Amino acid sequence: MDTILEVRDLCIQLKSQKDYYNLIEEISFDVKKGEAFGIVGESGCGKSLTAYSIMGLISSPNLKTHKGSIIFENRDLLKMSKSEIQKIRGKDIAMIFQEPMTALDPLFTIGYQLMEALEIHKNLSKDEMKRLSIEILKKVGIPRAEAIIDEYPHQLSGGMLQRVMIGIAMINNPNILVADEPTTALDVTIQAQILSLMNELRSDYGMALIMITHDLGVIAETCDRVAVFYGGHIVEVADVVSLFHKPMHPYTKGLIRSVKTLGDKNQSLYTIPGTVPTIDQMGRGCRFADRCERALSKCKDNKPPLQEYENGHLCRCWLNEEG
């Protein structure tokens, strides 16, 4: 498959009163056309920040892109002007945000917000935009679509709002859909429906999907390949089958061990020891070293590189160098 997005050596810094800190560092990955690529890790590891970088949505004066590139269709998104990135955002690359209740404007109807996405990127009549809005609502499984477009966000359930968000993201038929924790606020039944819908839409539209989540179950359900984030680094990249059956990084192994399954007779739930260090406590070496049960002496002082070991399986760990 051809590559549609290339992220290379991305580094984003936070400016404090005393110094600059690398929130994410040396982030590199590719997304293929039509592929579902997962980004998994716990809160604060840099998943959403990476997504906002791709979308050109980092606006805080205390955050800056220190180095790196994000190549889409042979152009670096990080070097584009605001007007150039606005032409791509929502049309070629679209995003679904974590909380549909806060992502949608409560003052405007569902139809207005759907048609706004069309109006920015296409020159259509109001009747045509309304027709396409009703059509996409039906496509994402919303009943009474003709009536829903005249309703406000507070009149819909969380699951319906998430479907509306997917509709807004899909209405311009994007090449890449970035989904940032799209099922976090939903109950298990609705979550399964949303994941099934996203798989169906990806197949129908032939788009690439970047699924950002902390839930390994979501990764297993939707993704072809996955990157594991920890402390602002990518620690492992592999296809989903290899990641679950042959994980290489101690952090990935800990995440998988922490998942309970039906019929598991072991009553105790495994937890990774220690806590995630704050950004000013990150050492010079491996950022997972203080929590790793198999850390070597050089792990704390020497940062391991992200290396390929077999069939595109990448890992950032000195243990693999030592055999």
C-alpha cells in the first residue's frame, strides 16, 4: 500500500518559567492508504498532542514544534500557513474529538453544523447541502434524519452525538480520519456500535483511519497496525497480531497483562509498578526505566533507539539488544 501520511522525528516542546521540556520526542510513523493505524497509551503520553499536530490545532503560546515534519501528499503540514491548513482540515484530513457534548456548539442546530463543514470546502446550494447532510446522518445510522437536522445537541444522547460528529468528519469524504478516543464517554453497547460503524465507513470510503485510544480492546477491534506511546516516545510499532501475540517492549507486555478476559481464573489484576514520571523528572535514558522490572544498568542513562527487529516490528528497548 502507498503511504498517505509520514510523521518524522516530531518533537513538541513546552515552555515553562525555567526551561523547555519535550512533551513528545522523536515521534515517527507512517500511515498507508486505507489502513487503520492505532496509537495506544495511557493518559498524558502524547497521543492527542500528536493528533492536534497533524490537524494544525496546536495554538497554545507555551507549546511549539521544535523539529520534525508531517508529510501529506508531498507537503509538510507543519510548514503550511493557517489558510493553507484550513483548506485541508475537515476536507482531506478530518477529526473526531473525545467529547461530542463539548465538541458540538450548543447554540446551533445539527443541520447548521453539518452544512457549515460543507460550506467551507464546497460551493453548493443550501438545498444541496441539506440533502447531503440528511444523507450522511442516515449513513451513520441516525433515525429521523430529516427531523434531527433541526434539533440541537442537548436534545440527543451521547451515542447519537458521536454519530453526528462522525457525520461531520465524513461529510467531505476525507482521505484520513483521525479519531481521538471516540468511544471514551459511551457505554459498552454503544461503543461496540460506533466501532462497527467506523469499520464499515472505512471500508466503504477507502479512507485511512488513525485510531487514538487507551483501550487495547478498541485497537484489536479496529486496527491493522499500532504504535505504543509512553512518556512522549513511541516504544513499539507492530501489526496488531504481532503486538498481542509477541510484544517486545516491557511496557507493552505490562499493558497486555493488565487486561482481564472472560474466564480468567486469576483473581488478581496485574498493574505496572510505579507511576508515570512528570515531564521534569524524565531521565536521560529510557523513560520507562524506573518502572521496568527488567531494567539494565545502562537503561537510566542511555536512551535506546527505535529499531526494527523483524517484519516491520519496531521496538525501543535495550533488552532486545542484549538478547
